[in-house]
Amino acid sequence: MHGHGGHRMLRLIVLTILLQGPKNGVEIMKEMENRLGWLPSPGSIYPVLAQLAAENYIQKMDDGKYALTPSGKLYSGGPPLWLSSVPVALGALDSIIDYLESEKSSDALFPYLNRIREIASRLKALAE
């Protein structure tokens, strides 16, 4: 994910995935691929994991898996942060669109054009 908005979103996604229980970096990446259809690179995930650990939101356990700390559980508790209010959800959506726009020049979006159209149609219906 590109830019500061994408980085924030990646942090929130990782924390949300870890709500299910401890996972290693590869398991987190696979879960993101399953949920979002996007497999992040190790170069994008591991720096986020290191930063979250430095901020005491997660800890790396002896088995190499990452787990939420009490602070991380508090930070990500309840509904995912980006679903906590309409303004926050719209901000998260804006960040996601920024990321997708940054990928438009490559062929990365091509396999997902039908899905993007479906989501656009749903958003349009919300605005009417």
C-alpha cells in the first residue's frame, strides 16, 4: 500500500487479523490475500509488524508468531477502527481509493475490474 493513508490502513488490517489470534508474517499475508484478494509483499508487512511491536501494540512470541498486547487489544477492540464511525469509514475508503488509483497505471487492477464496478455501483446507490 502506498502513501501514508495506505500505511495506516495496512496497520489496521494487521491488527484486525491478529484479533483472531497469533499469526506469523506469512500467515498474516495469506489472510490478507484471502480477505482482500491482495497479497502484500514481505517488504510491506514486516516493517509494519516491527513498528507495531515498537509501539507495543503487538509482540513477537518465541514461536515467531505475532500477538496483540493489551494495548493492541484496546486499540483494535470492538469493531475494526475503520468501522467505528461514518467519517472514519469514509477516511479509510478514501485511503483505499488512493491506493487503487496508484495502481491504475500498472495492470494490477485488470483482474479486479468487475469487482471494482460492483463496489462502485453499491457506492453510487448509497449516494442516491
